[in-house]
Amino acid sequence: MNSKINTIGVLTSGGDAPGMNAAIRAVVRTALDKGLRVKGIRRGYLGLLEEDIFDMQAKTVSDIIQRGGTILYTARCPEFKEVENQDKGAQILKKHGIDGLVVIGGDGSFRGAADLAKRGVNTVGVPGTIDLDIACTDYTIGFDTAVNTAMETIDRIRDTSTSHERCSIIEVMGRKAGHIALWSGIANGAEDILIKERRDEYDEQYIIEKINRRRETGKKHYIIINAEGIGESEAMAKRIEDATGMETRATIIGHAQRGGSPTARDRVYGTTMGAKAVDILLAGGTNCVVAYKSGEFISYDIAEALAMKKDVDQYMYDLSKRL
Ligand code: ADP
Ligand code: F6P
């Protein structure tokens, strides 16, 4: 056990994700169980710079494992990219006696954690984002819930789309990554899946011809899942309707995908990752992130993790085209 760690701080940063509360709860209760003090930092790096820091007890995290969002609130704080603010953040942590910090968020949040580590703060990142776009890990907190929410919503849209014999373009979240689109597209048996990573394969004329061919064979609906990274769903719907004569509606699911009660996977893996982060700090680890790789919870150095690249699964993508 790292005897230098007496107080652990925890914050959530970037976009929230269902399961973050489970991770916070695990951090707090694991640390308390090891005899440490725990301090919560509200609104990510913004709250750190504003010293919005409070003591957390076991009871502070009661009744939250089933709740979406984050009880610590979250924020985007571009000012934290400035070295003066990173210096200030490290000093504030020191002032509050925080010698180990758990940062729950995405790649941007991990960059902030690495900057604090350079200033002598022991930091561990926990991957939290609905987008699944953190290269070092096969799992990120919130993705499972978000995909299930998207899937259930698309099922509902499909019912009305079929009744009205329409084409539906459904836009799911993921500005930079198409994982939610690919998974929900496969789960819903969508006719087409459009993702930024394969933008060069997006051929609207081909889709129009396919819709016309399918209608001739009696098909009653046509579902296109469009990732936020491609966007422009309304304009696309108008063009497709004009070209095919098939009534076409666009639905942007939006932030509903970021909320709601986490799935069992997001609660259990979120809990495990939160606890692992504390274990790592106590074992003397710093400047690293927890990851789930090939069925195991492991950790990577932050720089190594951030240097990794991730693509959508090619087999899944090809499969979606074949079915
Ligand atoms: P995510 O953590 O989900 O990738 P963002 O990219 O919005 O989300 O980053 C979250 C926050 O992390 C930012 O608002 C900022 O406070 C901090 N951050 C992002 N990039 C850096 C960086 N290069 N250096 C320091 N802090 C950063
Ligand atoms: O957290 C990830 C994410 O939901 C992306 O899928 C999306 O592009 C972005 O955040 C939306 O951010 P905001 O909440 O600022 O609209």
C-alpha cells in the first residue's frame, strides 16, 4: 500500500455517461474501506479551479448506483488546457490534502489528468463516455446504456415507420465516433448505417436506388441509422423523399441517449473500474488509466493510452452490409 496516499479526490469531466455514479460510489467506498479520506470535486476541472470541493462519506453515495448522470456534475473547462490553470489546479489539490485523484471522463479529461501528474499529483483515469471512443479499452462507462436506449427508441420509430410505409433516418450520438450507430444499426436490423469513419463509402444515389428496388419487392419501411458525425439528417430526408417519392422522416435522438438508469453492465463494470482506480493509487500507480481489454481490467500509462488508435470493428461493419 502506498503510505503517501491519505486522501483521494474524485471528479467527473466531459460529457456525462450512465454508470458514472456507480464508479463514483465505488471510488468512495473502496477508499473509505482502506481507511482513506475522500473528497468530491464538483463540475470537473472547472470546479477544481473554483475550489468546489467537499468531503464524501459512505452515505454521500447512497441510492445513486441506479441513477444516470453524475452526482458530482460535469463541465467542459477549456481553460484547463492553460499551464497556469494546471499549476493552480495542482496547488488547490495540495491545499486540500488530495494526494490521489480519480478522473472519470474521456481522452480530453485524461490529458488534464496527465498534466496534473506532471505536477506531482497521483492521478488515475477511468474511461467514461457513451461514445466508446477511447482507444485503449474495449469498454467505456455509459456505452452499453446509450446503445440500449438508442435501440429501444429505434424499435418504436420502426413501428410507426412501418405503419406509414415510410423511410426513417435516425440520427444517433457520436460526433467523432460511429460505435453507437454501428451497434444500434445492427441491433435494429437497419438497412443502412452511415458513420464518419466510413464517410467515403456514403453513396446517397446508391441508397436511393436501393430504396426503389426494395419498394418494388413490397418492403414497407426503410431504416437508415445516421451517426451525428455525418449529421444533416433533415436535409438528407428531404433529398431522399424527393428522389424516391417515399415519405421520409428524420429523428435526432439526441441527449436521451446520455441519460437514464444504467444497464447492469454499466453498473458492474463502472463499479469495478472505480474500485480498480483506488487499488492502483494505493499500489503506487499514477499517470495511468484503467482499461478493459480481452476480458480483463488492466491499466495503461496515459501517454501510451492516448497514442493508441481505434476504429470501428470492420467485421461488424461488413456484416451490417451483408444482412
Ligand atoms: P472528454 O474527456 O469526454 O474527451 P473533452 O474533450 O470535452 O471531453 O475534455 C473534458 C475536459 O478535459 C475539458 O473541458 C478540459 O477541461 C480538459 N481537457 C481537455 N483537453 C485537455 C488538454 N489537452 N489539457 C488539459 N486539459 C484538457
Ligand atoms: O459525450 C459524448 C457526446 O454525447 C457525443 O456523442 C456528442 O457528440 C457530444 O457528447 C454532445 O455534446 P454536448 O452535450 O455538449 O451537446
